[in-house]
Amino acid sequence: NEDEKPMIHSDQGWHYQMKQYRHDLKKRGITQSMSRKGNCYDNAVIENFFGILKSEFLYLKKFENIEHFKQELEQYIDYYNHTRIKTKLKGMSPIQYRTHASKAVS
């Protein structure tokens, strides 16, 4: 989709700082985002998500091929955003929480 603007977030590992890597991202229209040096909190939210993704999805399934993986991943992310509740979000899914929070502000 031409309207999509993908972003990749990482720590400051040497491989993420390599000129060729950064060039390849730019060539593909991907914006790079890195944690600030010594600030683990920048990555905390995404690290938490990937931990959950691995334990609830990746380690529990076998995939026939990359297309099957993509299809299952898309379904999992939809479930995660719309259905899966989190205690930290007052027992709501991320989408429910955002909707609830935006109504409270309006």
C-alpha cells in the first residue's frame, strides 16, 4: 500500500548503525528508529510485545511456508490488538483501551 510508512525500531547495536543497513532501509522507504544510548525504556514496550508474541504464537505453531507464517501472524496481531486483554490496560484490549481513553478526553 502506497500510504503505508513502515518503521523499524531497534537498539543501537553495531549492525543497525552500519551505513549499508541504513541505506537499504532508506531505499525501501523504511524509517529507522533507535533507542537512545543507555536507555532501556525506549525498547521496553516492543521487547514486551515480542516476548508475548514468541510465547503465545511463534513457539506454539508450525508454519508450512512464509506465506502461511504471514497469514497466521496477521491473524495473531489482529487478536492481540482487538481481543487479547491486558491487566495493565484495565482488562481491555489495546484498541478498546485507546477508544475508551479517547472518549474520556473528549
